[in-house]
Amino acid sequence: MSTEQAPPTLEHVAKVAGVSRATVSRVVNGIRNVDPELREAVERAIEQTGYVPNRAARSLVTRRTGAVALVVSEPSKHTDAFPGGVFADPFFGRVVSGVLRVLGPMDVNPVLMLVDSEKARKQLVNRLRQDRFDGVLLISIDPRDPLPSLLTVAGVPTVMFARPVQSIPMSYVDVAHEDGARLAAEHLVARGCKQVATISGPLDTPAGQDRLAGFRSAMARHGQAYVPSAEGDFTQTGGERATETLLAQSFDGLFVANDLMAMGALDVLRKHGKRIPEDVAVIGFDDSGAALSCRPQLTTIRQPVEDMAAEMARLVIERIGGEGERVTSVIFEPSLVVRDSA
């Protein structure tokens, strides 16, 4: 007769921890809203018993694959704006970092996918129908993108980064864009700027609209009824074009709706003999790696992208586990990061 000891089970862990089997299962499957003391007891019992979750068995019971699709859904015209592809934008690296912070310890694999065509969209939907992924983390800024609605109709557990353009029942994380723009306005006023201008993001997106509205509203409170503006597209080249347009008017302060466009704005201002910040104070938005690459380094509004992406991952895990059926929004507060440009 074999003397080999059977591997520990959920029941063994539950007995050692003094909790129910269901509680152990919730901890093992990464469900967030478990009492911290119970979670700690379960984790101690797992370590004591040497229990190792059986991923294959868990998948059969829960129909889970252990994979989540991190989808960047962008029109081809937008991806073409970034040399080296859309992932050259430093924003995406910060998103991946935040997602991995949560999914890595849960043994859930994020699969990065770029959906930039009708063909790629159909391929993604087919893979979801085949249960290739447990859920989707979605980044989409194209207001005409049908993918958010398709995922909603399909009932796929999905969480978006940023508020959906369409009015659909989908959970999302976002930053308080208008509050960030107000911080920029207050800083320019405090510096003594008398006539300010702004480069907005695309005005068919919530971020573009909200940052422009917040900045104009704050400047109106300080007596500047008219704020010259030019629309950009969140790329460095777009920032250059918009700055050339604005130079037809006089301004001593400039708020730019993201750091990449601000980088382009600084280049154009220098070419026209403007000293930064002596002649024109410049503020960006995001606090991305581009802000540190600028010369001078960019004063900017920080959105905590890593924390936002981590929360997005937590929300999708809850939805996958059936713990997050209610459509949820989590809004993060921005902050001002003062460097050399303003």
C-alpha cells in the first residue's frame, strides 16, 4: 500500500484556517472583497499546508482560462501618427505596468492586442466566443469605435480605461479631467500670466472636451473671458501644428492637453525665439515620460495611470468572479507637478 500523502485540498486549508471552503475559494480565485483578517488566515493556512491551486481543475469548474485581453482599440490613422506604432506612446507602458501589478500575483496572464481594423475586431470577438479570454481591459479613444458596444452586447466582463464615448453600461476608470485643467489654470495665473491659450485634445472625445471646458471655466473665474484654442490629436506632430496656428495671437501662458503635444509645442515656440518659461509658460497633462524628455522639463498635470490601470484590473477580476455585476466608475484625482516650463 502506498504511503504517499495526498496533496492538500481546499477542505484541508479551510479546516486549518477555521473558515468555510467558499471563503478559501474566494481568496484563491483573487476575489477582492474578503475580510482582511479572514484573507490573512487563509493565506497562512495555504502556506502551512503547502496547498497549490490546481489551475486546470479550476478552469474546468469556473470555465476560466487564466487570461485577460488587454485591448488597445485604435483607428489606423491614429496608430500611424506614432513612429514605431501606437505603443510608442509612453502612456501604454504605464498602463501595462499597473495591470501587471494586480494580475501577476493572481497568476492571470494579460494578452496585449492591438485592434486597428474591422478584421482585427472580428478576430477578437471570435476569440472571446471561443472562451479564449476571461475578460477584457479596453483602451479606446475613437468615438466611432463599435467595440465597446459589441463587448457589452456579448456580455463579456469588460472594464474601460476612460469614460466611454457612447452611453453604454460598461465599468470604467478615469481621471477628473476638468479638475486637472483647473489646476493648470490656477498655476498659470499664480505665475502672473495675463493672456493664456490652450491646445485641446480631440473634441469628439470626453478627455478633449473636459480638459478644454475645465480650463476655460477656471480662466473665466479669473476674468479671462476668451481663451484662444487650437485642436490637437494627442500626438507630438499635432501639438506642433496647433502651436503654429496659435502663434497668430499673443499669449504668455499655454496649457496643452497632453505631454506629447506639449513636447511639440515647446519645439515650435523655441523655433520662433520664445523663451520658456520667461516668454511663454507651458503646462502639459499626464506626467508621462515625455514630460521628462522635454527641454526644459515639463510642468504637467499628473494622472496616476499606473494606479488607474491597477484598479481597472481589479474591477475586471471582480466581474469575472461574479462579484462586480453593478456597472462601476472609479474617478482618480489629478495633481500638479511643477518642473521648469512653468
